[in-house]
Amino acid sequence: MARPFSLVQLFCLIALFLAFSATAQEQPYSQEEPVFVSSPYRSPLERETDFDMVSYTWALRLGIGYSISFINFTYDTDDLDVDILSESCDNGYDNFAMNFEIKFELPHPFHRFAFGVAMDYNMFSLDKVSLKTLDSADVIANISKDDVARFHVLSFIGFLEYRHPIPMGKTWISPYARFGIGVNINNSTKENTLYVQKSTLALMAAIGVEYHLSQQTSVFFEPRWHYNNANFVLRPDNTNKFTGEVDLSNLSFLIGVNFYFGHGKAL
């Protein structure tokens, strides 16, 4: 577990540095607010929000979170000399997700849409696999393997996003939805026990909400579904070998920060 926490600490330091840099660029000089004398007949109008939402050219995003992995094995019984009576697998709790993105806003009148490229990292483990088999001699065998493998998945996904800024008090919130397609690069730490297909199709669907701190920065929360289905070869011991497909899909809950650049006219 030491490795994920070190990544979290590194992410927090980078996010704080970039946030302070963006704030310093937005307000380079400190100026006193002008004083207005109210009149019994007319008073100055207050702004509904502290800043306007403006169009942007491109944006960067950093996110971290926890992922729930839907590990599920589908065994190819045609290649087996035994029948599988039951099977189960136990997922570990050391699940970790990280996300880095760059996106570009489309020109007016499609300015609520953006396209971009995401690089997602997901780590999770498989603690135990259990099988109950029946061979041709009607002999029942219980096969199990502990500490099966840890998976590292790196995904590259092109996506399309739609977001809708809404004023809320002195700031803005932006609900959004996105869908993407790309490729997963799968790595099993114990390929002699459980080998998984190296490259697979990646699909991503997400909804989320941004809370804007300024025109340049926002923080976000996002549940994200990630599809990943791979062929596998399982060798729980020296005599048995099983093949089929394994579902490595996951549901991640991400938090992070966005940085917007190249501002244009107000929306």
C-alpha cells in the first residue's frame, strides 16, 4: 500500500503548486475595493457572481480516486477435460485510480462541447481464485490459489465531453457528461499464474460536476465506468490450466482539479 499513498502525496503537491500559480496570475496586484456611498433612492447593483464564465482554448486535468473492480471469470469449457461446478474469486482492497487529461473546447455554437485525450491508470489485486471441478471419472476436486496477481492497467482514451455551467451564489458549477473509446494496456505481476491479454478495447462513460474557484481553476468529482475485457490463462498449480475471458472493468470515483487556458469571450 505504500506506493499509492506516495502517488497521492505527489499529486497533492503538484495540484497545490499549480493552484497557487493560477491564483497569482489572476491577481498580480492587490488593489483596494472602491467605496460606494449608498443613496436612499438608488444603490449600486451587485454582481450575481464574482466572475464570468468564459470560453477557453484548452485545459489540463489531474485526478485521483478509488476504484471498484468487477473481476469476473468466464471459463472456456470446450477446452477442458473437466466440468466446472462452481467458481469464485476474491478481489483485494488495494484499488487505486489516477487520471491525467488534456481537452480542447469546440468553437461557438458548439462551445459546450470539448474533445480530448485521457490517460488513466488503475491498480487492483486478485487475492484468491477457487474452483470446484468434476472430471470424467466423476471425481470432484477443489482447486484454489491465494495471492493470485496484482494488475496494472494503463489506458489511452479519446473522449467527447458536454458540460453546462450554472451560476450558484458567487461562483459557478458545471455538470458534465463524457464518453470515450481507446485502448487498455494490461499487466499482471504474476504471469506464470495468471496471464491476461496485453492490449484490449477500452470504453469510458462518466458523469461529474465541477466547482469553479476562478476562471482558471475548478475542482471536480466524477464517477467513471471503465470497460476492460481480456482473454486469460490461469495456472493455479502445476497440473491444471484454465482459459477464457476475464472482466477487468471498474467503477472509479475521482476527485481532482482542472486548469483552463486561453480564455475568450463570456458565455
